Amino acid sequence: MDISLIETEIGTNIQPESIHGMLWLQTHFDKQNWVAIAEQKVVITSEDARELSLDAKIAGLELNFCSVLSNQSNLG
């Protein structure tokens, strides 16, 4: 796995999972974002995530998509 895309309530979190994934992401984001990407703190829109995933697949990267379940603490 090279990159995980985690859908959340506020957008899609990008998580590099390999050095190939991180290097590829560095070619798509400005240098000032690289630390945040490495620390898995970057969230993009779902539309941007779809475009990013298409580019990554064309480049031969392996992607993982998943959704974060929200935790409801008031269950009745």
C-alpha cells in the first residue's frame, strides 16, 4: 500500500503508507505542505481526493480507501 485515503466528516485525509507514496505526493503538493502530509494532517475535498486517486492509479501506486465511522455517544 502506498497511500491511504480516509473519508471523514470534514473531507478526505491523505496518509502516505510507503516512501513511494510520500515521494509521489511531494510531486503534487507544495513544499510547505510536505511535513503536514508526512504527519498525516492533510485533509482535502472528496472531489480532489477522487482526482488525486486517479492520478495515483495511473502512476501505478496502490491506494486504500476507507471511511471513518463516527462515534455517537448519545445512544438514547
